[in-house]
Amino acid sequence: MRILVAGATGAVGRQLVPMLVAAGHEVTGVSRTAGGTEWIRGTGAQAAVGDVFDRDGLRRIVSAAAPDAVMNQLTDLAGADGAANDRLREVGTRNLVDAAREAGAGRFVLQSLAFAYEPGEGPADESVPLDTGAAPPRGATADAVRAMEEIAGEIGAAVSLRYGVFYGPGTWYALGGAVAAALAGDPGAPFLGSIAADRSVSSFVHVADAASAAVEALGWPAGPVNVVDDEPAEGRDWVPVLAAALGVPAPEASDARTPWARGASNRLARSRGWRPQYPTWRTGFSS
């Protein structure tokens, strides 16, 4: 299969591109930098320099690749700017889907979120509505998730991978990353998430497992699928384990809880045959 990967040098992309090449696919990776394209070529894939906000340039890249499937693994997290990331989700996905449709791509795999569901008790499955009525900035993020999934759905076979919180190489949760700095008390640490040791529940996914799900999603039916590990957990359980793995102090535990922080269920992904290499953060954080 001919596959174009946008966001090929991000935390998931760096895991994903080699997997696709190893599986025998003809891969074109898109990066915004010449250094990124050099890394892509080193994996055995084709590479192109491009910006998803450059509609005409993106159309030329996608047309030249003539992909059967397009994967959107784009993020804009370097500056910890949630509004910029939401813009990328909406405008970037719009441009990429338009280019993919024009090039005749029949499948689309999208990086989405498993922590944008409405508040409730217990891990959310894919039937739970997105939290679009929430106050900003959360409501804006949920709106952006809904918009990008609807846009992706314009391609008939579109799978929205609702990922849990990423950890592993290249993420904020890696050794020396933004979370370690925040836990160590660095007031300038760029971090958008929550690291409170409270009763708020999170679901995690290692970037290698996120990538393996994207590969498998090439054969999945259209629609959203939660891609998370097997153990949603309260912050007072996972934060001390992460802090120990990073070699930094853990914050004091509390009984507070963010209502929408409920975790997510991976039952649907497992029913389709996906199995995480890192089924729990308990061992994954230190691997």
C-alpha cells in the first residue's frame, strides 16, 4: 500500500514510519524541515518538505505521492500552546483531507484524543459524547476534536484513533522532558497536561503502541477507536510511579478530582486484535 504520513518526525511518527516500511508499505513522510526529511529517508521511506498550512504545496506533495492511505499524526506542542494545536487539528486536517481526496486516497487515519469525553463515572468508550459544551479552553479542544473527526470522515474509510496520554521517547513524559521539569519545580516548564496526585483518572499509551495501532487501523472499519493501555488510573497512583521513574519528587496526594478526567476503555481496539506492548504504565514508565 502507498501511504503518506503527515507528522512523520513527531513522537508517534518516528515509531510509525519504520513500522510501515518494515511491513512492506511504500511510505512518503512529510516534515517541515530538511533535517526531518533526512531522518525519514534513513528509514527507507520517501520524504518531502512541507507545511500543512500551505494548501497548494501540500496538494502537490500528496498528488506526487499518490497514496492509497493518508495518516495524520500532526501535533503542535513545542510551545505548549493549546490554541495553536487546536488550529492545527482543524485547519491542518482540512487541508490534508482536501489534498487526500483530490489525490484519490481511499483511507485516512487520524490522531485524535481519548480525553475529550464528557464527564462521568468510569472509563469512557466511543459511545460517550465529546465534551463540546465545556468552558474554554477544554471546550475549544473538544470542538476541535469533533471538527477534525468530521472532516476526516469525508473520506469514506476514516479511522480516528483516540489516543490516551502519550509517554515514551520524544514525549513530555520522557526522561528530561517537560513533565520531569514540572515535577522538579521548574516554573518555566512548558506543559499542558495535569500531574496532580489526586483522584482524577488518566489513560496512557506508549508511543510505540500508538504507532502499532495506526498500522493496524489500515484494515479497520471507519469511526473512532480508543487507543489506550489496559489500566486507567488515578493520579495519586500513577504520579508517584512516574516521579520515581524520572528521579524527581512526587507532589503530595489529595482527594480532589477533575470531573472529566475519567480515563478511557480500549475494549473496541482489543476486539479488533490490537494488543499493547506496554499494557500498563506501571512497567512502561521505567522501560
